[in-house]
Amino acid sequence: MQVDSPDMIRNVALTGHSQCGKTTLASGLLYTSGAVNRFTKVDDQNAVTDFDPEEHQRGISINLAPCFVPWRDHKINLLDCPGYGIFFSDTRAGMRAGDATLLCVSAVAGIEVNTEKIWDFAEKIEQPVLFYLSKMDRERADFDRTVEQLRERFSRGVTPIQIPVGRESEFAGIVDLIEGKAYRFEPEGDGKGTAEEIPEELADSAEEWRDQLIELVAETDDELLEAFFEEGTLSDDQLRQGLRRAVAARQVFPLTVGSGLRNQGSGPLLDDLVDLAPSPVDRGSFPALDREGSAIEIGSEASEPAAALVFKTLNDPFSGKISMFRVAR
């Protein structure tokens, strides 16, 4: 896929604890975008980003695997990072090459060991984080409990921009708090969903969560805070623009929900990655070391000399050593 400029690119590290559903989510995003013509699964040993025979045998991700997702004329580069602790060096490398981290958290298990390690490393490199609450269709999946855990452990800036429609096996869709719409999804469908009015039983809850989101975003900017005091709310445009800036500045960490195994929620998630995740241009400079080992900043201007970050080298039995790199400018 060809893009016209760097601001049409999103480089996103897909992270989370093992078995939280990262690779299944990647398969759903690829299918929803049309990058592949069928919905592949880890259990069927045909997931696009699990290509190693050892991964098929063990049912876990061992390697850092890149793929790209075309969406709304943008190119979303996904780096599917392994979730086991012994492969965390690959996860760090993937996060280092990305401009944002999409941190998957199981709605059943909640915060796990690698969830905390990923959060800490993102904080260390000052990288924006978006949360995805997976496995909403599973037994004992609990939206409220997990959101409360995330806020207590990480930041009060963790805030839902979607809430679920239905619980556990009855999970059927999401309410988009920014658009003020609900989306219903067919199990193992195209992931785009059908827009409809917010269910009556969720109207009060959606309004409460949206009010919390607006207040949180308003607190991040003096002009927005002034507008909020004057009007008592923010317009949709003010909310979207303010939220995007707050995400880039690590002031707000938006949370989305879905079921990767059923491919429910993929379309709205892709919209959120395009709308909220920073582009390489938004990131600005890229930290690096010169030949003497001194810290430097590499700018993102296309007119500057070329620079690249090698984030993964592997041995292919047919091609030999293959290095993957991110073009920094």
C-alpha cells in the first residue's frame, strides 16, 4: 500500500500478556481491513503473524511479527509482540520501533505480569498507550472491574471511549462514547458492525462515561477547560482534537473493548487507531546514539539524511539473515 506522507502512517506495537488475544486481534484487524480474504485463527495454526512451526505447535507467539493494515487511506503498521516474559526483549524492540502501544488486557484475567512490564517500559520511553479490553465474550469477563484495576494500578487517565453491549456470552457490540452511537457485530463477521441507537438500558451509563471522558480531556488543556466551564461540555470536534493531543502527551489513555475470537469490534478499533494514535510526524524527533555513544535526536523531516532503526534480525533457512527496520526519516 502506498501512502502520500508520513502523517498517513501509524506505527503501533501490539502488546500484552501471553494468552490475552493479541495475535487473534491482529488476524481480525487484517481481515476487517481487507488485507487478507479470510479470518485466520491461532487455534487453526494459520494466523498471519504466527508463522513459525514452534508457534503453531505451542499455540503462543515467539517472534516479533510485523504486518500492515490499510484503513481509511492510512497505513497502520502493526508489530505483534510476544507475550511471554522470556521473549520480552522482542516486545521492547517492537515498542521502540512504534509510535504508540496498543496494550491488550484480558477482561477475564485483568492485569498480569507483562501488562505491568509493558506499561513501565512505555512510561520509560514516554510512549503513548491505548488499551484494548479483550475477550469480552468470555465467562467472567468484567468491564467495570478491569477498568477499576487499570485506573488504580496505572493512572486515572485510563478512560473508556467505548463500553460493551451485553455481558459474557451475550456480548454483541459496543457503544462509541465519542460518536454517541452503538455498533452491533455478527460473530466472526467482517468486524465493521452496524450502527444503531444506544440501547435504552445503557443510555444513562453511556452518558456518565462520556461526561467523565469530557471532563478528563478538558483538564488537559486550558482553552478546553475554559470552554468546558462556559458551556458545561465540549463539542464533538473539541473532544476529538483534545483527546488526540492528550493521548500523544500521555495525559489520557483511551480504552476500547471487543472480542478478537469473534472479530467483534475490529472496525471501530481501526478508526480509533487512525484518529487517536500519533503519526511519525506527531512524534517529532527519534532518540538515538551517535558513533561515540552520545545521545542524539533524529528529526522526522524528509529533507534530512536517511536514518533507520533495525529492530529485529532473524535467520531464514532459505534467505539467510533478514533484518527488519523502521525508517526514522
